[in-house]
Amino acid sequence: MKKILFFIFTATQLLQAIEIISYGVDGKNYNTDVVIHQRNPVVFFEYIEGYVVKNFEIKLSSFSSGLISGSTIWYVNQTTTSLNTLNNITRIEIPSTQIGLKVRTTYYLMITVYDISSTSVTLTDTFFTTLSAAKLEGNIILEVDYKNPFSPKMGETTQIRYKTNKDTQIKICVFSISGKFIRSLVDNIALKDMVYTVSWDGKDENGVYLPSGIYIVSLIIPEETPVTKLIGIVEKK
């Protein structure tokens, strides 16, 4: 009886479209901070465990109607393999130089995922390529991209980019130069090879502006040596 029930559940599951948990470019959808300087951004989709992906298509266009008309600048039709999929997350690099991605530009994305019964789900997305001077070399990266030093009381923020070499829980924290904890900026999962961006407004955990000085931002990964950078706060008059 248990075997029959299991068979009925599996057959019903295969008639349903694959359920996508998350998707987008560099860790999220509608991403406005996609860095293309010195790298290829990563388009991804994550599906619920238990489904089997037959194949997937990715279309990229420089205008929204291009996804329907076929005016694409990049097209992929692949199956999931051990090279592009880990933990039910499929990742494909967008060849930014090859197809001529430009900074400060909006791009339109369509992802269609098919299961073994040829049932499909289609997702659409946009992303915006940001201007960046961050040095994104190495497996684990933490860079303060621009506005360093910066003046929070003048409305300035600083941009912090980070990347890991594995799917893992990470933290981005700010400390005083003496090592006192100031604020947590990030505490979540980071996916391998995706460049993330977080802004800091120069405030502590209580929303209070910090005084002028040098502060430490730290990328903390379990079983790894923390990576740190210095950030300066100044008061402009």
C-alpha cells in the first residue's frame, strides 16, 4: 500500500510545472547592481528538490519586446549537468564581453524550465548593469567600490561588493578600528561566483550616524579567515 501511495504522489508531481524558488542575475531578480567589470554576471534559477529538469532555455534582449519577437543578444538551450547545477540551483555565466553588455543599461531576461513530462514554467526578469571599479579577482572577494571615504551626513552611502567560492552562510559586519561591533549589514546565504552589493549609510545598529574616523568592514564565512577592508567617514562642510 505504501508503494502505491508513493507512485500516485510521484505521478501527480510530474504533471505539475516545476516550482521555482528563486531566480535572477547575481543572486536576485530585478537586480540593479549587476557588475560586469572584469567578470561575467551569473543568471540562475533554483527549483524545489524532487523535480527533474529536462532542459531549460535562457533568452536575453536589450529591449522587452525582443524576448517575444526573437530579437535576442544571447540564447541558451541546455540540460542540467554536474557542471552547471548544484543543490538544485542552475547557474550560467552571461558572456558580457562577447555579447557587448554595457554599463548603466537595462537588460531583459526570460528563463523557461522544462521537466521530464515537458511541462514548463517561464520567468521574466530585468537587471541593470552598474558602473563599478571593484577589483573582482580571487575566490573570496570583499571590495569597497566607491565613495571611500564618504560623508553620511551629506546623504552619501558607500557600496560594498562581495563574492564567495561556495554556497554558504555569510555575514558582513562593520566594526570600529578598535574592534567594537558597530552594525550587521548582511546575514544570509551567498551563492557561489555571484557578486553581491550592499550599501552602508554610515549609521550604527540604532540608526545613529557614526563620527568621522576609520571603520572596518568584514566578510565572515564559516571555517574561513575573515576578509576585511577599511572604510573612512568624513564630515564635509
